[in-house]
Amino acid sequence: MTILDLLIQLEAHPLVDPSIPKASYMPLDLSVDNSELRAVNVSNSKDLEKFIWNHINTNNAKIAYGGYLEKRAIYQRSNYFNQTNSDTERNIHLGLDLWIEANTPIFAPLLGTIHSFKNNTNYGDYGPTIVLKHHIEEFEFYTLYGHLSLESIEDLEVGVEVNQGEQIATLGTAEINGDYPPHLHFQIIKDIQDYSGDYPGVSSLLDLEFYKENCLNPNLLVGIGVRNF
């Protein structure tokens, strides 16, 4: 068995309210190929939020989702992503985003322990972030939760066990989540390397093959729509 096989077989708890049916999740394209975004100032969190919620409401949905391996222009506003160098510009998203209101409770999809947590305060960064460590059968891997509220990382302790389905956080506002519309960045990481409370969530084309191997499709656990791996 590979870790890919394991993740496909696992019955993960929903990351947000389990009473929301999968039919109420609507795909959202924030890639550079979406012509609708040309009329949106994606560098402005309020303008982007209006676009996202218009998309959600127009489709009678509750949550918008997407973004794994999506090439985006929204990172060009911050030099944190090296946008001045086309070879090393980080603009390919490595996680799955769930766009929903601030203060939405976030639940652990699997049994794990708190590996680390941190407030990543660079402009355009995660803001408050939690990383869980999972050990299932012979496999060890990590899940990352970014753009949380400050309250989510208060009074945490490394090594504490987290039960599947336990609430671990709430979503933050643009003021503290790196200046984005409220959403969860969820990422699966095979090898956390030397990172603590953080891990790259956006890759350059130069490094993409490494990160594709190390950061598996989050939809393996989330299971929304077509699960292309």
C-alpha cells in the first residue's frame, strides 16, 4: 500500500459543518485563465470577497472550493512571493481553499497530534496556522490549516492529541489572515522538513515537481466533486 492508497481509503471528517451537503460546495476558479477575474482587483481583499460571494450566491451554494495546483495572479501584490523574478515567482497553489465566512468552526479530519502552530504575519501569508501530525498504519504525514483566527492558536500545546471530528480552530478575518477573504487553506504534506507552524503553500514552476510529490491533492481527504489525483 502507498500513502495515496491509504488516503483514498480513509473516511475523513468534514473540515467544516458536516451538515452542509457536498452539493452545496461550488467550484471556484481563481486561476490566471479565468477571464472573469480581469474585471476584479484581486489585490484588494474586499473586491475579491465580493466576487467570491457573488459566485457562491449566484450558484445557491454555501461554500466555494478549489485551488490545488492552480496558477494564480493574486500573489503578485506581495514581494513575499518573489514576483520580480519569473523563474522563482511563487504563484502555483499547493492546497485546497474553502471559502466561507470568518469565525466558521474548523474540524480535524483525522486523529492526530498538534505538531506546531504559528502566526505567519508576512503580507499575503497564512496568518494564524496549525499543523497536525498523523500516524496511520505505517504512514506518517501532516495536515496544515491556514488563515485561522488568533484565538485558534491561543493555549495550544505541541504533542496534544486531537480526535477526529474535534473542533481545532475558527477562520480569521482579512485583518489577521494575511489580507484575504475569509477561507481555510488546507494542505496535505508528506515530509514537513524543518518547518514549524508553517510550510510553503504556493510554489514556483521551478520547484513544482518536488512540491507535487510532497503535497498530495487535499481532495483525497476532502472528497468534493471529481477526485483527480
